[in-house]
Amino acid sequence: MAAEEHKDFMQLLRQRRSIRRFEPRPIEPDKVTVLKEAVLRSPSSRNLCPWAFVFVDDKNVLAALSEAKPHGATFLKEAALGIVVCGDESVSDVWIEDCSIASFVAQCAALSLGLGSCWIQIRRRQRSDGTPSEVYIRDVLGLPENWHVESIIAVGYPAEQPKPIPQDHLKNEHVYDNHWGHAHTRRER
């Protein structure tokens, strides 16, 4: 496969930024359908698919979900869509990893459709009163007890356009060649 064939995906990675401000307009149904297909095509260890997704576009429910934790969720009430990513640990011991992959697939798919998104971490987070965020969301959505909530992906038309991270700002010192400690050096072609 030629490098040119990877261009579209790499362009998405270069452009992807967390969007926390959204335009007040709904997402077209055909785009929501594509997002649903995308998460269902997410890689899963041994193809066990321990995840489930709740697509929320009801403004009252989005407002309630935006109160799942004191910081880093309030912008959800302005999003057109929230994708609640849930996992069942009885199905797979790597449900967290599988749900994390699905969360990122949702973000990349959203960007490919001209939408913005932001990951809202839920697992191991709490509300101001100490209630686990997951318990609160379980009550709001009526989730079964055996389902955990990994994240919520806020999605909508971006009302902000953060610039991509420049190539020279990447943390190349975190990449090693062949052995730990042999820092990756960028090779120009």
C-alpha cells in the first residue's frame, strides 16, 4: 500500500482536536447512521464486542448527562449528540480497551463527517457529592447494573476551529527505535 493511500487517515489525525463548543444545529440522520456503523466496526479483542452504545440527542437527557461530573462534561449540553460508550466486563477482560478504541473510532468518524467531538472520561470519575459518575449515568439512562460506562463522546458541528498541533510540537522523545532509550530521530526524506 502506497503512502498516498494513508493520506486521508493521517490528515484526520493531524486535524483532530477536542471540540468543546458546538453550533446549535442537529446532525443529519444519515451522518448519525454512519457514526453508528463506525462504532460497530470498531476492533474488539477476539471479536467479543463487549460494548454497547447509547446515542443521545434529546436535549434534556444531554443536559442531565452534562452533570455527570463537576469538570469536563458541562459542554455536553450544547452538543447535538452524546455517544455513551458502555462495556460489560463479564464478556471480556479487556472491555476497557475495546471501549476506548470504539470511543476513538467515533471521534475519527465524526471528524470525517465534518463534525467535532470531545471525549468525556466517565470511568473512575465522581460527581461533586462523591457519587460515581457511572452510577449517576446508569440512573439517567436506565442502564443494566452489569454495564459500565467508559466515556461519553460529545459530537456536533464545531463552533471553534483549534489549529492542528504542529509537527515540531510532537513529543518525539517518547518514541524509541529498536530498544528503550534509543530516542527516535526524525528522518527527513
